Amino acid sequence: MENLEYERLAWALLYGHIAIIVIGGFITVLSQNLVRALVGLIMTLFGVAGLFFLMAAPFIALMQILIYVGAVSVLIFFAIMLTSAWPGGDESGTISVRKIIFAGLAAIAPAIFLGMAAILKPPPSFLIPDEIEVGILGRFFLEDFILPFELISLLLTVAMAGAVVLAFEMRRKK
């Protein structure tokens, strides 16, 4: 009886995180304001981090929060604030019903195909991966992939410095 309650709680948490992801996605896509769209993106990324927690992958979940919710969202926020986009945007015109129908079909089609593939030919569940300690995972990334790690950090630093320089140049012109 107790396992049934835990299973119901797990399903409720799963559907809750899926709802957070979907609602955040709709806020991101349908928002007329870029800052509100960024808030929707952050909501979606938090939902994905919650799914990682549910899959018993807390390290990946915390990295999701640290890297995407923290660093990338701040970078996007600076990009929004440092550009001088006009409030209406280029996409603020009316949208035809035909485009909405095609967009809905394009969004639903992958879910239908992947769902049918999972139902008709389910993957074997007897393969349970071994747990890897975080220290071993860190050594793996930092020994074999140290160059991409450093190049990504250098790229983000140069992008931020470039954004600040462009912002100062735009202020001087005004």
C-alpha cells in the first residue's frame, strides 16, 4: 500500500514538472515582451532540472540550474538589455490561422511519432546503467575534454566583453 502512495506521488511530480515545462514554453513562445519570454525560458529550464532530479541525477540537475538557468539566462538578459530593439518587434504583425495550424501540427508531430515508437517497440528496461561518482565524471571531462571546456569559457567571456563594449559605444553616440 505504501509503494502505491509513493508511485502516485512520483507520477504527480512528473506531471507537475511536465506542466511547468509546457507552461514555460508557451510563455516563452507567445510572449510579446522579450523579458517575459526569458522568464518563461527560465521556468522551462527549472522544469527540466526538476526532471533530472526525478531521474536520480542530482549532479546534472544542479549543473542545469547553474549553467543554463544561471549563466546562460543572465547572458540572454544582458543581450536583451543591451540591444535597442523596438517594443513591437518584427514579429508583432497578425498571424494567419493557417500558420497557427501548421505550427501546432509541427509541435505535435514529434510527440506522436516518438510516442508511437515507444509504444510499438519499447526499449529494453533490463539494462540499468552503473552509477558513476561525480569525481570520476569530473576527471573524465577535465582530462579528455579540457580544451572544449576552456574554449567555451573563453567564448562566453569574449561575448560578454563584446556586449559591454558595444553598449558603451551606443551610449557615446547618443
